[in-house]
Amino acid sequence: METFVELGKKIYNLENMREAHRFAVFVTRCCFNSRKMKQIIKFFNSSELLHQVAEAFPYVYEQPTRAFFYHLSTFEERIRLIKEHMMFLKTTLQPETIINIYSDKSLKLWRMELDEEFKSMELVMRIEPGQRKEGLLSLMLLLPDGEPIYQIIFWIARDKLGDWSMWIGAMQGPNMDDAKEVVKKITKKCHAYRTKNLILYATQAVARTLNLKKIFAVTNEGYYANNHVRIDRKLKTSFSDFWLEAGGDHTDDKRFDWLPLSETRKSVEEIPTRKRAVYRRRFALLDEIDSSISQNIRAVLLNPLNQE
């Protein structure tokens, strides 16, 4: 029990009453699942790298104990996906990069100049404590002040066939007073390409560069918040509708849809003549994003040659 108490102190602010309550619940759940918790503790103590990740991001010990990631996830499933995700990173990315990401730093993947008001926008890979309910990594489009425009939160684990896959736990849009105006300006700058399509396009590019075989995305039914009875829960964007619109399809698990690894582009013949110039500029931008993401991720791969 003493070990669980010490872990809880790293996760929760005991001066906050709500956090103190969560601390008590955490310790209780750990005690009731002592064998399983010892398994995850042993895993993160199995190497210096994993130990440093857990020290920087102790929420990996909390995640198995709470109804996170997706609807009806079990304690065993949460432990498995955490371990698989971390092992994939450990065998794929350079140790320093992994530690940086879990130490509240970002891996920059792409940057775009905007205008005098918003200056620029960056695409980064990182993880924040507030994202731990839906995944173990996130891709974020950020303004210079760190304000997120769009983000996709995910983890990496094997599917039923044993293939390494990306699992999207959530997609979140902007939460600012002038969100509509910001999105409108960015969409115009991106040649009428919507920001939520942009973040998904970037996510697909990351999956391809990491040599992942499939992408699965949580549906409305699979969203983790369905584990809780909340009358105020409302998704601003229907996950299910958007995944299908983006070329996805249903799977035999209603909680997840399948997504293609690449976006299908319209041929020249399919594009009205008056719009072809816009589409050419848009496709050039998307090619630039692909190239930048590939270059920046390959620079931090453990064995770049094995990723060709």
C-alpha cells in the first residue's frame, strides 16, 4: 500500500479537495488490483528509459485504474495498451525524444506562417496531463501562444491480428472565444482545406512514417466518456460521421471505425475547372506537410533504415 500512496502523491495535488478524493480512490483501486498494479510498476522499472518516462509522466499509473481510453475498457486492456504503446516507442524512437515528449516538451513536425495577428501555426507531437483520458500521445495544431486549434489524441498498440496500429481516442477542436474566426482564417490560408481535415491528414502522415499498418478511431459509441453517466456530455463534432466522411468504415467493434492511411485525392478530371488552381495549391501544401512530418520523425527514429 505504501508504494501506491507514494505513486498517488506524484499524480494528485492533495491540497485540492477534489484531487485528494481522487487520490483516495486511486489508492483503494490499486489495493484491490494489487497484482495488476505490481505488473505495470515492474514494467516501468524494467529499463532506465521507461523509469524516466514514468517519473516525468506518472499518470501512466493512474490510467489503468480509471475508465479511460474507450467505452467499457477493462483494467487488463488498459495495462496492455499502455505497455504496447511504450514498447513501440522504446523500439522506434530515440530515448531522448521519448523522454522529452513525456516531460512536457514537443516534437515539432511542421510550421506555417499565417498573418500579422496570428503569426504562425505549428504542428507538434506531445502529451499533456489533461489528455490522459483519451490516449498516450497527441498531435496538436498550435498558435504561437500555445493555444490549440485542433488536436487528435491517440495511442499505438497491436490490433486483433497482431499488426501495429494507431488508435485515435479523441479529436478536439478550438476552445477560444474567437474560435470560428480563427478557423476561418486558417481554412482560407490552407486553400479551403478544413482544419479538422488538416489534423487528420497530419495524423495519417505520422502513422505512415511510423510504419503503422492500420488506423482505428473511436466512434461516438466508443468515446471514453460513455463510461460515465453525464447529462452534460455533448460532442461538438460527431466522431462517427467525420470518420466515414474521411473515407473510413465500420468494424465489427462498434466502438471503433477503421480509417485509411492516406487521404484519397480527387483527380484533375473530377475537379471543376474554376477550382483547379485552388486544389493545386492545396495539394502542394499537403505534400509539404507530408515531407516535413516525414523528415522530422525520421530524424528521431532509433533505426531510420529499418523504417524505409
